[in-house]
Amino acid sequence: MAAEFSLTDRDVLWRAMAAGDARPWDVIVIGGGITGAGILREAVRRGYRALLLEQRDFCWGTSSRSSKLVHGGLRYLAAGRFRLTRQALLERERLVREAPFLVRRVPFYYPLRRGVFPPRAAAAVLFWLYDRLAGLDDHRRIEPGELRELFPGLNPAGLTGAYRYSDAITDDARLVLRILHDAVAHGAAVRNYSEVTGLLREHSAGDRGRVRGVRVEDTESGAVLELEAAVVVNATGAWADRFDSAPPDQLRIHPQRGSHLVLDARDFPAPAAIFLHNPEDGRRLFVYPWQGRTVVGTTDIPHDQGLDAPACITRAEFDYLLRAIAPLYADRPPARGDVIATWSGVRPIIASGAVDRPSRASREHRVWSEPGLVSCSGGKLSTFHHMALDVLKRAAAFLPPPQTDRKGDSRVLDATGLQPEDLPGLTRERAMTLIGRYGRAAPALAASAGDADFQPLGESNVCPAELRWSLQHEAVVHLDDLLLRRSRLGVVSARGGAGLFDEVHTICTRDAGWDGARWSFECERYRDIIACYYPVPEKDVGVQT
């Protein structure tokens, strides 16, 4: 049963490819984020022999460091981007139906203030249309008193009420992993820490030569292979122009950074998600509950730190977010010492010329191609499925006819048919969490552990049974894979979860066979990652309210 729910065995796959046991692939996808995972899943379900390669870990980049919101985007609707908003809303509804314990509907509150856009009449139209595009009737206007009952620290100055509506929140990394597991179950192969260092081309006079495959390096061992494919898909997001494959028509990829703060929900509760209007620059930010914590985000600024290392928050962004949240907790605004962790992600914006207002830039995706190569970038977490369909449509010119008929099967995720009652002995919330995170594998995971293995680690909602399962079945190579992406222990715990290292060490020793030297190496590596890329600045930034 275990192998049925496991990602591809990395070593077995590499040996098979090195020995030439594998015939040429139909599709090789470069990039193991939400976009690449969605494309892989759609390719393999059409009967294509498909492989995904990720240079670091699955969802290492944008797809584990997004804002976690599966939403249509009110600001895109307000800007008149009706098609993008409708696509995102319909995909939101699809994901809520198909993975209700992973993509959860959450109430959002949009405060209205005197003299701040939008006025009451415009807001009424905006929220009516937002629901209409999603096929819902789920919004209502509330009075200032009702809003302040939920958020008692909210500054009442100029407050005229609010609109309550719904959007959805997810664990972005677990969503990617669910899709990868589904793809593997349908016959796909996936491998992390496998960097595509170049494209293979058919050389002919007078042209660039058709792309016929990739050169890939195992970043752990340094071994190199050449693999052939009918079509290569470049799904590397902000990195998409690195394979001599820049977008056409003078479009450029503009990396844009979004940073977030994590707070203790006991001191700074967020019973629902709320918009905050920052009077400094007119931007609106979110404060929302996630994984038992309160999250504040996001910034939208050009990313000039380079793409070869993870993005990290700057002191200016940290200061900006703390100032922005102060009016929500006016009685006791959060300070530097209240921040448990931070994270930052880079999203690709496709535009011609400079992007003067990053927060207002379009999130629409682009797909472009040349013989044997299809590239894509841009888009939103909510619209990854639309991007995958567009990519496969463009790739069809280089592929044989599909081997399976997709008519009547429009699901994004495989059906599990599971309810909390199917995991006896667990609390309803724990059962829902496991079904959401692990899909069809949840009953096997639940049956593999004893009662003590389902007690939460520290103040998180992660339990030892999950870490054990991931070590055994989810291609964990390094400690950060386990604590930052398979689980989110590292971003909801102080100092990256260092206070839980004794328990984590026991699990890694027993279930992954790590010896003392391996554990010491992984701990040092992990602490460096937390200090460099998930930091809480050492000195207070002087927040003034």
C-alpha cells in the first residue's frame, strides 16, 4: 500500500534513465511549482509519458511562499479585468468542492471608511458582481459595531461599516504535493534536486534548431544525463527567460516580491480575514488566520535581490507591514519581538516596459513556443489549471494524439471520497487536516501510527505521524524540505522550530536513518536558511502608531 502513495523513487528513476532503460519522454516539464505540477497532471492524464524535473525541492520557490489565498482578486475586478477574475473565481469554487479540507472557504471583511475608495454605492456593486461571477450570493453589508465585535482593536475613525464576503485559503505547498501525487498515480515521474542546465537541439543550418530534450544534473551528486522528449515545457515562472526563451512581443518578466509576517494568534487574533488600508500609499493588505497563526501580507515591490537564492524580507518591508497592521490592534500594536517568522516569495509579472505600480499589474499568464519548446509565466495560484490547459493546447503541435479521452473529466484533483469518519480514532479536525494534506493516502497514514503520533508538535497543528510519512513517501532530501514544505513547522514556529529539534531528530533518525553526522549537517544548513531567508530582524524597526 505504501508505494501506491509515494512520489517517484529518486534513485531508481535516475538509474533507469542513466542506463537508457527509459524510452524518450513525450513531455518533460521543467519546474516543480504549482504551474509545473498542473501541467504534468494534465499531460499524464491525456496518456502522455511525462517527467517533471525541479532544480531544488518541489514548490521551493513561489509555490511555498505565496500569500496562500485562492481568490478571484477584488482589485483585478475593480480594474476591469473581468475575464481573469471570473476564471480565478470559478477555479476557486472548483478547488473548494474538490479539496474542501485543503482549500477552505474563509469569511473576508472589507472595511469602508469615509473618504476612502470605494464609496458605499460602488462597494455594493463590486461585491455583487464578485459573487455573481462566482455563481454565489455570499456577501452582505455589516455595521461598524458588528465589525468591531470581531476586531475590537480596529480604529473606529471614519469607519462606516464593511462588506463580508468569502474567498479561500490553502496550504500552497501541500496543494502542489497533492497534484504531484495525483500525477504519479496516473503514471508520471517526478524528481527534485535535478537541475536542467541546458536544452538539447537538433542542429540545422540557418535556424536555432528544434528542441529535442534537456541536459539535467543531479545537484546532490553532480551526475549529468541527457534526456529526449517530444516537447519540453518551461514552467519555471520568474525564471522562465533563462532558457533563451524570452516572452515575445517585447514582453518582459518582472520579478515581484511579496513578504509576510507571522504573529501569535493568541496575542493578535484574526477570527477571519480582513483588508487593511495603508494610508501611507493607499495599498490594501490582508490579515488572516493560517495554520493556527495570524499572517500579515503582502508587500508588492520589484524584486532586485536576484533569483539564485530564496527571496527574503527587507528591513523596510518589515517596518512597512508592522506600521500597516498597527491600526487593527490599536490598543497594543505588534512590535518586532511579536513576530514569530517571516516569508517572502517572488511572483512573475508579464508586461512590456516598466511596472510602475506592481500591486496593480496584471496577473494574467502568457504562453509562447518554438519547435519542441513551450514556455509559460505569469498567472495566479488560483488560475494554474487554466495555464496548464493553455500550455497543453500549444504543446499539441509537437505531440502525438492523446491516448485517453478527457471529455467529461474536468477535475483538477483526483476524487478521494473521504470524510472524517473514514479515519476512526482521530478528532474531526485532525482527520480533515490529514485528508486535505494527503488526499487518498490519509487512511494509510492514519493507520501507520499510534495515538501518540497524532499529538501536535509544539504550538503547531503538525503531528509526528506526518513527518514520518513525508520522510518515507515524499522524496525528502534535506531538513528544510521536511520542515518548510512537506510540513509548515518552520514558518509557524519560533526560530524555525528549533525548540522541537529533539523530537524531529528522533523521527529523522528512526524513520530516515540519519546518523549523527547527517543530522548535524542538516541542522546547520537549516539554521542558515532560516536566518537568511525567513528572518526576524534583530533590532526593532521603530514602529510608530
